[in-house]
Amino acid sequence: MQSIDGTDSLKEAVAKALQDSKPLWLRGGNSKSFYGNPCDADCTELDLRCHSGVIDYVPNELVLRVRAGTSLSEVLELLESEGQMLPFEPPNFGGASTIGGVIASGLSGPRRPYYGAVRDFVLGVSVLGGKGEVLSFGGQVMKNVAGYDVSRLMVGALGTLGIIMDVSLKVLPRRPEITLRVSELPDSISGLSAHARVESQHYVRVPKGTDVEGDVVDDDFWRQLAAHELPSLRAGNALWRISVPPSSTQYLDEASVVEWGGAVRWVADPEGNPHETLSAGHATLFRTNDCSERNRFQPLDAVVSRIHGNLKHGFDPQGIFNPGRMTWYAN
């Protein structure tokens, strides 16, 4: 794995953006360019893959520190060689995702309800902020945090708060597992690490040797599911991600794929706007053929919107990072 320290070149790019008052559109592998609102300003595109490579990895301590431009595929290969994994199982769209994109998008995969989300495994980050300074938060050990955990604030911010330079992650050992297709989901399954309903079929991932009847399926199914390579997630003009309480009946029948024990439902071309019809939870227009659509995230109420806006101004006072990518103000 190649190691490149691109700190100086990224600092220069930020300094020029501040001097010219011209925003930056941040990209890594460009694998999630479809996700989030489109840019609402004339931006200079900045490729972050110039800053890549593993900084520190101690397998017996289960901690990995890596630069943000590093390929997710390379990180997964490194961890697999040591029998370890990223517990939140991030999607690797087109095999082009970077670690920075993993953190910036905050997207977790099938293990999410059983192991935790991206933010739960972030120990520390370094960020190049809107004043041209590299700021470091957190560390490389799991501990109780007093005050505001800024490291986790970067998860899901889509690069709007600054350029993620490197991240320290908690990793876990990988255990032998098997994937089964079952006609009916048992009431209780010991050691369950993933469950999905695709069309009318249920898929479960359990430790090898678990007493569950079903047809054995290639474990690559879960990678395909997370990366949206299944036909059920490629149909339609607009794909919505509906996050609701698992007991909710909304969009359950319309969903082509249901994940996370019912908490996430993928719906293509629903009737009406889920932002308006959802009674609990939130909806995201995850992918659309309408590139001009600017309201892809659930609208924020006035109080939450003000908090988001204040955070944005604190980290990026001149608004040079990914303008418009997220909704900062309530409709």
C-alpha cells in the first residue's frame, strides 16, 4: 500500500480558496457523488486521494490509523490478512470508496444494528478546517469522553465542516460465519450479525454451526447489498432510504429491501413525498435521476437547523467546503 503525505498540498489548496473566495468541492473516489444535495456554487474540485496510506496499525490492539484518501478496498484487504474487520461494514460503491468518504458519508452496512454505527468506532480524527489549520480531536484509545466528542461530529457531515485528514478506528476480529436464505425468520437467532428481506426472501448471517435451517448463500451477498449491486436496489428513478422504528408499518409493503430488523426500508419511486408522509423517523432521497433536486434530506426544525448552522460557521466561517451538500437551514 502506497503512503503519501499530501498535507502541504491540501493546505495550499485551502489557502488559495480562502484568498480567492472560491469554494472547494471535495472528492475522494467519487463513489458517492450521487449522495447528498448538488453543489450550489461555482467550486474548484479537490481530489483528496493525494493524502493516503496507513499511519499506524497494531493488530493486537485492534486500532488502525489511516489517511483519509486511502482506498477502502486496501484497508479491508489489510484487515482481512489479520483476521479483522471494520465492524460497521461500510458500503464500497464501485470498489472506489475511500476511508475519508466512509467517515464523511456515515453510511453503515448490514452489521449496523448488531455491532454499531460508523461513529461508534471512530477514536479520533485530524481535520483541515476552514481557517487553514489542521485540528486534531480524540486519540487512539477507547475511553469515556467528557464534553463534546468532535471526532464523531465529522461522521455524516459530507465534508461540509472540513477536510478529514486521517482517522483512528477501532477494529474487531472476524469470526467464521455463514449466510442462509430462509423462508421464514425464526423468533430468535443466536449470534445474528445481519438480516435482510429482499423481495419476499429473508437472508440471515450467523456463526457457523448455528442451528438454523435454510439454503446456504455466498457471503458476498452482504457486500452486494451494502454496495447496492442487487437488482432490487437499482430499479426506479428515485430510491428512498426510510428510517423508522422497526415496529412501524409505513412503507413496509412498498419496500423492495428491508434491513436492520425493519428499521431501514428501501423504496423506489414511492407515491408522494416521504418527507411529508412519514409520521416517525426520517427519509432520505438516496439516489435520483433528477440531478437538480435539492431537498434530499429530511428538513430540520428551526432549533436543530440553528445548531447545524452554528457548527458550520464555527468550522468553516467562509463557507468554502462543499456548499449546499447538506441542508443547513430548515425549510
